[in-house]
Amino acid sequence: KNEVEQSPQNLTAQEGEFITINCSYSVGISALHWLQQHPGGGIVSLFMLSSGKKKHGRLIATINIQEKHSSLHITASHPRDSAVYICAVLGGGADGLTFGKGTHLIIQP
Amino acid sequence: SAVISQKPSRDICQRGTSLTIQCQVDSQVTMMFWYRQQPGQSLTLIATANQGSEATYESGFVIDKFPISRPNLTFSTLTVSNMSPEDSSIYLCSVERDWGYGYTFGSGTRLTVV
């Protein structure tokens, strides 16, 4: 079974700061997802990665398959980026996604 | 990409009762996934629901406790039966979009059992 670890668990930063959230997993995967969960519980899919790097607006996601590691970066962070960011992997013997516990991000104005 | 309508968004239920959560998708999908997120924990897959066959349950989850219906390719329900306070969680349904576009999630059902 894949073990998905995220760091940090909690992160508080000032508006405008560059944010990095890390994710590592234990078993080879076919894809990795970055998700954003809002306080009400709803989840939005941000990225799906199988290699390299993707960028969408101020969000950048990278993955290193050899090192079993991915990072999510937020540039010019804003209070509306405050949410829980979850890393999830597909593959490694499990049906569906295996999730990390999430990183609780707070951006202060 | 698919849009999911999940209901109810939240509920407070008495111990020993049951709650049925519904997910309606605006397009036909083969597989629907049901997840549970206990407080402070990561999402955990409960079961995978295919239309026309029995749902496939993950270890630790059983049909008697979490019966699932999948009557057609756009709809599914998850029932949390004989609830106890330990069932207080967020429950989410999800479908896979076309390959390469990730997953779409329902808005979640926040369940509190008292």
C-alpha cells in the first residue's frame, strides 16, 4: 500500500510570500493529484501529474518520479489561497486514490 | 468535465439512525468513488461503485454498514447505517474525468452523529 506523506502539516504565511508544499510517496504511481479543500469540505482538483511540471496561474506543480516526490508552489500568495491542500496518488496497487493528510495553509493579509 | 451535485451538504443525526447521501453527475460515468474523511485525517476510500454490479468495498468497510446503490450511470447513493458518533465525518463522492484531467469531487456531506 502506498504511503503518502505531506509537509508541512500547517503553514501560516504573509500575503505575497512564495509557498511550497511537499509530498512524498512510497510506491511507484501512474499519476499524482493536487487537490484544494475549502472549509466547507468541498474539493477542487488543481493538477494531475505523471511527469515534469504544470503551471496554472499562480500555481505550479512539479513531480520527480525517480525520487517519488512532488511539490506544489504558490507564487504571490493571497488570503483567498487559504485552504487545505491535499496530495493524492493513483496506482501502487490500490483502487482509486490514496491521499495525504493535507497541508493546512493560512495566508494572512 | 463532469459536474457533481451532492446532497445533503450537512446533517446532524441521532445515534442508531441512517442517512442516505446522494450524488448526481451531469454526464455518464463508469465508476463512482465514495470517500470518508474523519476529523484531522486524510480521505479514505470506502468503496467503488460500478453501474450494474455490486460495489467493491475497501478493507474495513462492509456493505451492511455502508450500502451503496448505483441504479444508472449518472447517480449513486451511499447510506451510513446504524450511525454512531464515530461515523461523524465528511463523506465525498468522486468520478474520474477523461484521462489526464483528474477527478471531480462532490461538495461533500458533513455528518455529525449525536
